[in-house]
Amino acid sequence: MNAVERDPTDHATPHQVVIVGGGAGGLELATRLGDTLAKRGRIAVTLIDRNRAHVWKPKLHEIAAGSMDIDAHDLDYLAQAHWHHFQYRVGEMTGLDRAAREVQVAPYIDNEGRQVTPARRIRYDTLVMAVGSQTNDFGTPGVDEHAIKLETAQDARRFNRRLVNAAIRAHATEGDGPHHLRVAIIGAGATGVELAAELHRTMREVVSYGLERIDAETDLRIDLIEAADRVLPGLPPRLSAATLRLLQALGVQVHTSARVAAVDEGRVQLADGRAIEADLIVWAAGVKAPEFLKDLDGLETNRINQLVVRPTLQTTRDEHIFAIGDCAACPWLGTDKLVPPRAQAAHQQASLMLKQIGRVLDDQPLHDFQYRDFGSLVSLGEYSTVGNMMGALVGGDMVFEGMFARLMYRSLYTMHQLALHGWPKVLLDTLARTITRRTEPQVKLH
């Protein structure tokens, strides 16, 4: 029998806020609610996530390439909950009972196959869905079997291990022929472009650690494959053109207007009949919300499984359930578009939700979400950063690149850290990582 946490009919307990998903939006919201309303005893906050630690998703390409050590940047949910007055429950949400106001959570099984926690039902007064998004392979044959999707920190670690192993394998190849190390990246959006640029440097760093039989100029190859007619199709054409020039200068083989028909072991098959050989294949194209949302007790979803919400962030069929971040199909007021799935949107929605919860407690009308578009930034590693800034606010796009853009890109992560920790801890952690980095390899080698 499932364990049940808290009876919502027991009015002696505070208002129960349950947040499902500890990504950028969900963890920021849990932290800020814990430090305010929960600390004062007005609410109790529970965060549910199937992972034990948080990593900022825009950093996954750096973990995969080996330029960032995940152990220096991940955040333990249990510790964060202890420091900021909320509860953390490990497990994956599998269902919802809206009539009973219960979230159904699957048993948590460890890596050795042992059950750590049983199946549970966690009761709520207000539920916030913040489960993020995952890559959409559009049903392309062979993707699940032969490609890696960078959706989680575990995926990024797995890719990094395979990258280092592929380099060692290429170095150990017998004979005097080429010692190839080839990577194919499918999707030239922000993730694919950033990974390609980062890999250009880190692959060379890896082979510099004693793998002298690999020629960095002839044996290393990166293919970037995009179905649209340009890289970064969601950004202004000028930025796409500048990015393409830099990628080509790095030696990245860029294939645009190239639709993938299938992925085989060691090969990407294109719809025009061409085949691209690769030792490692990454799928970084397309976005959709998790599949389980489309069957979530009658809640309305769209074609990519996002929960359809009102401008107040409440789901259309249940006023007690909210959705924020990539899993929410939220109207962009003043346009005929939806709010784009970006970290800045999740951050802004978490800020509004902090106020919404207070207004729910005080039985006041809720505010509508007004998305402010601060533009997009794409990092090309140590080589450059490009972006467009505050497009909607200035009546057009402010396009920029170079050092200023790089500083702005780094500030995005700093802002996320500040929302979780505050200035003192961020400054101390940054100093500690800077010192430690000088005594370690510049890339992850295991």
C-alpha cells in the first residue's frame, strides 16, 4: 500500500505547497518560498525530484565536453532543503489524483536495485509542476539505441566518459593509419552549437595528455547537422552567419538543410542518402515536455505534452495546479506566441509564483504573467559568445558578440546561483573553484 504524507483535511497544518521538479524554476521557487512563507510558518513546502542533486541545465554541454567538473557545481537537494526551510522527497512523479489532491510518486530504486523509498502519495493544497523538458527525436529510428541525449547530468557524464574512452581507443589503434575520433551532433540550436565549440577545445586537451598518436588536425572531426537552412535558426540571421563563420574557422563540418532519416551504430543516415560516420553521436534537436503529462488526470496539454496554463500560470482545468518553466504552455501576453522554453522564463515565472502563493493564502486575485524577453546568448567556449539582447524592450534586436557577450553569458549562471545561495556563498564557492582549478587538469579525464 502506498504511504500517504499529510491529510489535507487536517487544518491544523499549514497550507501545503508541493513542487514537482527541481530544475531552475522549481528549485528557485522552493528556496524562496522556504526562506519567506515557510520560515514564518504560513506554508509547508515539499520539493519532489527523481535526482538527488541539481545541476543547471544550460551547463550540461560543458559537463559533456569535460570543461566543467560536475562535482564542483552540483547542489544536493537534501542540503538545500535543510538550509532553506523546505522538504525534499526523492522519487519520480507517476500520476495525479486531483479529487484527493495527491501526487503519486514511484518507489525510488538505487543503482544496486534496492528499494530506498516505497511508492507514496503526497498531498497538496497548491501544486506547482516544474518538470522541465526533454529532447524530441520525432520518432527517428535508432536514436534511442545509438545516440546520447543531453537531458540530465547522468547523460552528460556518460558522454564525457565515452569521449575519453574513444580518444584512448583511437590512440591504441594498431598500425600507422588514421586514429579517428569523430563526433556527430544532430541539431544546431544553442545546445548543439555550444557543444560543438566546446568539444573543439576539450578534444584537443584530452589528446594532449599523452595520446600523441592522435593528430589533432587530421584525426579529430566534429560534424554539426541541422535540418533548417542555418545554424541557430531561432536567432537573427546575422548571429547565425557570425556563428557559422566561427564554427567553420574551428574546422567544424556544418551540414544545414540536412534532415536525419535514421541513426545507426557509428553512422548518421541523412534523408538525401548521405551517411556521416561517427564514433559518438549526440541528439540535440527538438524539445518536448515529459510524456507522462499528457495523461495527467485530465489536465489539458498541447502537442508537445506541455500543460496549458492561463496567464496566471494556473492550469486550465484546475485552479489549484500551476505549471512553470519548459513544461508550461504559457501565453505570451501581447503576442500570439507562447513563452519560449528558456531559463530566463522559468526564473521570471518562479518570481511571480512566489507572489501568487501569497495571494492564494490571502484570498486575493492572482496576477497575470508578463514575460520580459531579455534576448538569447550562445557561448562558443573560449572563442566567442554571441547574442541578441532585450529585443522586445527596445523595439528591435540589439545584436552583440565578443567579450561583453561572454560576460553577460557568465552572469546568467551567477544570477541562478545568487537566487539559490546569496552573495556570500557564491563568492566563496567561486574563489574555491578558481583556486582548485589551477591544481587540476583543464578537462575531465575520468
